[in-house]
Amino acid sequence: MSDRTFTLDDLRRILLESAGAEEGIDLYGDIADTDFEQLGYESLALLETGGRIEREFGVSLDDVNLSDITTPRALVTAVNELLAVDVAAA
């Protein structure tokens, strides 16, 4: 049973580790509702990020269409919903 929570700081770290950050983008600012595209992350970067989230947090994002998730807040929410399902199923 996991009591892990996926946070915006987790996402920031994974984004930086997997795709880096564009010059002039402050990932440590108020980015929760900023489109990934505005932050400089295109679909390939989000796929890489999704893979890292799956490996690190033990969830499957197969049922989540990452292209429909446009903001960090939405991705954090989706991952936490998956973590909650895993806990409920345990």
C-alpha cells in the first residue's frame, strides 16, 4: 500500500531531469495553471515525463491521454487519482 502523493515539486524535478527547462522559464514560479506548451514542453517531453512518473511512482498512465492534460496542476491531479486508486485496490 502506498501513501505517496505526487506533488508539483515532484513534477518540477522530473521535468527538469527528463527534459530540462527553456531559458527564461522559471519552473519554481507559479506554474500550476500554465500550459505545458508555454513552459516549453511539447508532447515528446511530456511522454518522457510520463514514463518517469510511471517508473518512480508505480502508476500506469496508459489510461490517461497526456495530450489532453495541458497544465501541471492537471497532471498532478491525474497522477494522484491513479495513486488513490492503487491504494483503494490494495
